[in-house]
Amino acid sequence: MEALLRELGFSAVPVNGRQSLSDLADPVSLCLIDLRENGEALRIARAVRSQHPHAVVIGVADPARPYAAAEAIRAGVFDVLPRPAIASDLRALIANAREQASLAAASPAPRAVESPVYGLVGNSPAMRPVMDLVQRAASGRCGILICGERGSGREMIARAIHTHGPSTAPFVQVDCSAPVPEEVELELFGVMIKRPGGVAPERRSLERIRRGSRLHDAVGGVLFLENVSELSARAQARLVRVMRDREVFIEEARHRISMDVRVIASADASLGAALEEGRLRPDLHERLSLIRIDLPSLRQRREDIPMLATHFLKDICQANGKPIKTLTRPALTLLSALPWRGNVPELKGMLERLILLVPQGLIRLEDVLMHTQLDGSVSTVRADMTLRQARARFETEYIGAVLQHQHGRIADAAKVLGVQRTNLYRKMRRLNLMRPRGGA
């Protein structure tokens, strides 16, 4: 085996497991480990991955011990050769490892936009109109309505608008979907106004608030109302009066003050139903939606997912005091193909899982498949599978996800996968994969 490694261009150095790996002066690019003593071998594998994060670690195991191979893969071993190792298998495995290393080198470095425009990451066609609206609307004081799915970044857009305004202006946030509507009203105004018999107030009287209320705290800045359609009818009527009069009466001081507050609100897809059913007042909607910003979901801006993923990966690693990890290009391609029904929070949660559960510094396609869901179903890879079975499952799920992402276009899918169209057709027949319908 040493002679074969030298023939392949490696400088082979035999090391006893009990020796200190720090004795190796040069960086290690490839490490073959005997998995006969599995506990000691896995300790060595983890030590190599820690001291030489770019090294490819290959195990050699008895075919009768599939669990040893599965444990080694989880410890960061790239692949496992059956004993006795055959020269052709070793050559093929080293070629695969080199291809993986080249993919990792070609994948985007874990950099996010160092100075994101208004704090927003992404430059997809779906996000450019949003960026333009943020830029043009930020300098005004009129109401803004931000519509989009939960997790699509509505609060981030509101903060970007606020950031572009006066630097000392406050940003005050209220979630209108709290379970007790009266508590939201009290938080917003600081005082409850109950008029017996539903008698409407005089048209020219001012709305009453208290110091320390969220409205009072927002004077001179932005009041951001999350899920505004969940606000109670009485609180909506009071808010309309505040926005109409631009003045309020301070309850404890017995005097009026000017209400220089910009109200930005957010809502999801149920906004239209809330208007039709009378849960959202038309006059409040009119005042809030002088400028409306419709946010695309994460699956509608897939071009931004690689940049977002590397941005979040770096932030999460730094926040947890861990070394920066890298996603390979195939892993980024798979992330871009997932449905992301939970939008950005789901992506961040996935990356947090990968940082904790993947021991090596390079997060590969197999790691993403092992710890995620495809099209809403849990990945069917199991720890008791042989390596051949697991790799076949990886290949099936990955090619299927890319085909789905490319709407069944074989030429585009082949380009993403880095194979010839004829080879992709052959793989699809071998894996019994059906071609998705266009637009599916």
C-alpha cells in the first residue's frame, strides 16, 4: 500500500496510533486508518481532522463489521475500504477524494457580503425591486406595509428602512398576535379607554396615551407592528385616530404632544381575507399601505441561498466560538433545491444542526442529506446501512432534488451535477428516477 501511495504521488509516512500526530511536520493531505481497533482509530480520525482540517481521511475495515464503517463516517472519515484493500479501489477512492477537494476549493468561501445593502443579503432578481423600494421609501414618513410569509424577513426590511433614516431615531416593535388582545392594546397605548355602551368618542377629541407606552417610546422614530391584522378592533380604531391627528393627549401630564411616528406594519398572506372579513379596518389599511413591499419567500429567491447560507454559517460559528466551516458546492446546490417552507429561520436552524453534528470543517452533500428533509420527508439514510447502500441513497435523493429544482430540464440538471446528459440518463435509469414534469 505504501508503494501504491508513492506511485500515486504521495509521500507515505507510516504512523503508529500511539505516536503523537504533532510529530508530523508537514501538512497531511491523505490519511489511511486501520479501523480494526475502532475506538483508538476514531480517536485518531478526530485528531487528524482537528489538526489537519483539509486532510481526507480514509478507513480500512472488515466487511463483516458495517457498524464500524458507519461510526467512522460519522467521525469524519471520508470513505471506507473493505479489507483487504485492492489497488483499483484505492485509486478510485483517492480520485473521488481529490474531486471532492477540488469542489471544496471551487465552492464559495464562507464570506457574506461584508457591507450588505441596508443590512440585507442577496441580489436575486426577486429581491432587487425590494431593495429599490427600501432605498426610495426610507427617507419618507408615510406608512409602509410589508407583506410576506412568516420568516421571509419582514422585520429585517423594517429595520433596513429604519437604519437608512436618522441614526438616533428609536425602533419600537410590537407583536399584535399576542394571545390577549387587551395586553397588546395596553402595551401600545399605556392606558385602556373603555367607553360604555360602545359610544364613539367625539371626532375632534385626541387619543390618550401614557409615557412609557410603545407609542410614546417611538416618537421621532419607527413603530413596527408585526402581524397587524391580529390587532383588536378597538386598538385599530385608536391607532387610526393617532395616525390621522398626528397628536395625542398625555394622560398623566394633561397636555398634548405631537406624534412624529412612522408606522411600519407587517402581514402575511391572510391580509386579503382579514380585509374581506372585517378583521382589518379599511381606513387603517389605507394609511398603512401608502407604500407596500411584497417580500418573496426563500424558495422564490433560490439564487440568494448560497450567499445566505455562507453568511449564516460564518455568523453561527463565530457566535458559538467554533472554527469557521465550509459548505461544498454540491451541498450548496442541494440547499438551493430544498423547499424551505419555513423560510430563513428553517435555513438557519438547519445550519445550526450541521455545525453541531458534522465533526469535520467541510460540510459535504452527504452531511446535508443525513441531517435534513427533502420535500417534507425525513431522509431515509440510516446508521445501519452499508456504505454502498448509503451512497446509493445519497445519489438518488440528490439527483432527484436537482431535477426537481431544474423543473425536469435534463441539460440544466446535468450542468449542475457536472456530468454529461447521456451519463445523467444512464444514472436515472439505474436509480429508477422519473423525470419531473416541467414546472412541477
